[in-house]
Amino acid sequence: MLNTQPHLQACDDFYEALITAHQGLSTPDSHAMNARLVLLLANHIGHQATLLHALQLARGNALHSAAPMAATAAAELKAIMPVVPTHTTA
């Protein structure tokens, strides 16, 4: 089961490290880094159903997918606050 409740320790520190990791990258390089990060974390999680649930929530179509999800899907969508990173070119 995907945990969408606040769980990250030192979340501000991690967010700062994530933004710092993107500094100086072009937009394509930043997207590539995000893809590698997603794959690393997906490998760490390893549970297919959890990963598919995360994909649905991240896309924002959890309530409109072909495979219906639990009644808590709407609340889980609200728990996720996407942030658009600012890129700087090298």
C-alpha cells in the first residue's frame, strides 16, 4: 500500500538537496535525472501494485483509470503537492 501521508524525515533538507541536485542542469538533463531517480526508488520499493498506484496518483488520474482504486484515492491525490522545478542552463 502506498503511503501518501507525511513520512519523510527532514523533508525540508531533502527538498533542498533535490533542488540543489538540479541546479546547473539543462531541462533535458534534469528530466533524465528525475527518470533515473524514479527508477532507483522504484527498484527500492519493488512492489508492483504499490508502484502502479503511485503512477496513477502522480498522473492525477486515479479516479479515471481502467482499474478502480480504493475510496481513499481522492484524499491521496490531495495529499500530493507537485512542485515544478526551476532549471538553470549551464
